[in-house]
Amino acid sequence: MTADVVVTGIGVVAPNGLGTEEFWTATLKGVSGIDRISRYDPSGYPSPLAGEVLTFDAADHLSSRLLPQTDRMTQMALAASDWALADAEVDPAAVPEFGMGVVTASASGGFEFAQNELQKLWSNGPEYVSAYQSFAWFYAVNTGQISIRHGMRGPSGVLVTEGAGGLDALGHGRRHVRKGTGLVVSGGVDASLSPWGLVSQITSGRLSRSADPERAYAPFDVSADGHVPGEGGAILVLESAAGALERGARIYGTIAGYGASCDPAPGSDREPGLRRAVELALADAAVAPPEIDVVFADAAGVRDLDRTEAQTLAAVFGPHTVPVTAPKTMTGRLYSGAACLDVAAALLAMRDGIVPPTLRVPDQAADCPIALVRDTAREMTVRTALVVARGHGGFNAAVVLRAGPDSN
């Protein structure tokens, strides 16, 4: 029998809350962190809105030595890893260094750091470019910096599958725990809202062009015209259930199932791969569709992608059957950080017996036959949840979560 892998610690950096409980309180109240970009004047860009983490000051959480070496996404990831380990009541110094690993996801790497150094190169010359540029931009830098900070020298890695990356990282981290690594820090954090990062995202054609925070990013709505980008994410602590119980840890829940797939090439007559990812995760968890209490949706905010997801969920669970929610309507799509934040929200929903709402869907499209939890949170028992994620480029992932012993 394969060992269960559980979540014992959560660290969150989100546009609507810094820290797990602040994020969760805001999310249940329907507080949105989406607004006009404040770090520079976005009036020259067709997509001026984003989910910024306005309350995060890296100097409050990291040493002055680390600040010039790291991109904003890495600074957030380091803070979130500190909080997750503290939440799990784990002192890394007391754990064998080869018994701890790190697996994170990244969709873009350190874009803001890279832009700043390229500006120095263009404006002043190569001698003004920081030596830290050699690694601060890299996709794997969050994994590396977390492992260095906490002395974690066990199996590690990074997954680059855009919005699906957070779930892929958790699936990979779960595999390491099952193979005997005592503890794995896993999740995703992204922060690509600099002008260069924003322009890169605009080229996908999937960003909303609305300048109204109350109307932009309306997934599954007839008016959906794209998503709003955001920054932040979540870092989780994964352990074997046996190890967590032995040390008396609080258990949020079990990562019971994981599945991944890829979409066929554009123009193919084959169906998208999302349903296969969902069914693989359900089979891996040995869970039948009626056992799922709630689905945390990918919620692309693009009409055809919303239709595909909604019809996939309707095909698996039945039309308008299982409650579906998309709390990322309060944060924007955080790319590699989005799905991990949904996993954190699902675990907290299990703990507290309440499902967060989806905002800004006043006129749900008829071709999206799902039972959306809209506008206000819904009190209900959540024992089993499905989290779905997709990444630009055809990546699909799904994770099934089971409630922990301390859940409501």
C-alpha cells in the first residue's frame, strides 16, 4: 500500500492577504486584491489591472544580504517557506539535511530582476550588470534559495508548466515523500508584473483589456474577455502521514490523487486533455465523482477555455451538480502560484467547513453548466476536494485532497 502524503504547513503571499489567515479571512469575505497597477503608470498598456501584493516589503522578512541577490518572486517564496515551516512547527536545523527536499514551480523566472539588469546593460554597459543576474532570473532559483536557506539537500526540482505548475510541483513532491524523503517544501510563487513581464503576458492574447476592477476577469460569464494577472502564491510542507502523526503534527489534509495531461496540437480533432487529468487524479485517489464535495476551478476567463472546463466538469460530475468555485477572481491568475493557492484554500475550506466564493459572474454563460458558488461564501462540510489547473501551452493538472483529522 502506497504511503499517504499530507500537508502540515501552509505559507501564503497573495494580493488580498499577506500570510495564510489574512488571505483566508479576506477570501471568505470576498475581498478582491485586483486594481490598477501601482508600481508604474500602466496607461500605455492595453491591460492596466493586476493583483499586486501591496503589503509585502522584502526588507521586513529577509536579511539585507539577500535583497540585492533576489527577484521579487524569490523574496516572496522565501517568506512563504519560512511561514509554512513555522506553521508546520518544523525546525529545519533539527532535521537531517538529506531528509528534506524542495520542489517548486515557476512560469517566468525572475522577470523584474532581469528587466532591471537589462536596463543597466542598455543604458550604462555590461560592467554595471549585477553578477547575481546569472541566477536571479532562473526558473529554478526559488528551489535553490529555499534549499540554501533551510539547509535542505535532499531530492529537489522545479516544474515549468505555467499555470499547471503548482499542482505538478505538489505531485512531484508527493513522489519524493513516498520514496522516503522525510519532508518536502513544495509550491509555486510568481511575480511578473514589471513592464517587461506584463508585455510578455499580453502577447498571449488572454489578458482582459478592461480598466474596471469590478468588471475585469469574469470567468464563466457571458462577458468574459480574459484574465487579470497577479503575483504571489503558496508554499506547502509535505510529509508522510506516518511521520506527521508520530511527531504530533497538525494535518490539514492528504494529497490523495494527482493527474496530468497535455492537450493535442492546435487544429487536432482530438478532445482537450483536461478530462483525462481529472480522471487520472480521481483514479489515483480511488475516489468516485460523487465523493467530490467541491471543485476549485482553473477559471481561465476566456470564453472557449471556460466552456471547455465547464463542459469537462459537467461530463465528469453531471451538469450543475458539484459546487465549483474560483477564488482566484480575487487575486488574478498567479501563474505557477495560482493552483497552489487554490490547494491552500481547499485545505482551509476543509478545516473550517466553508467554501469561498467566485466574484464577478452576474450572467453565467449557458454553455458553462456548472454549479458556481457565487458572490458569498457557502458553509458546508468539505471532506474531499478537486483542484484543477491549466497552463498556456496545453498543460493540464488535477489534484484530489482529502480532509485531515482536525478538519471541521
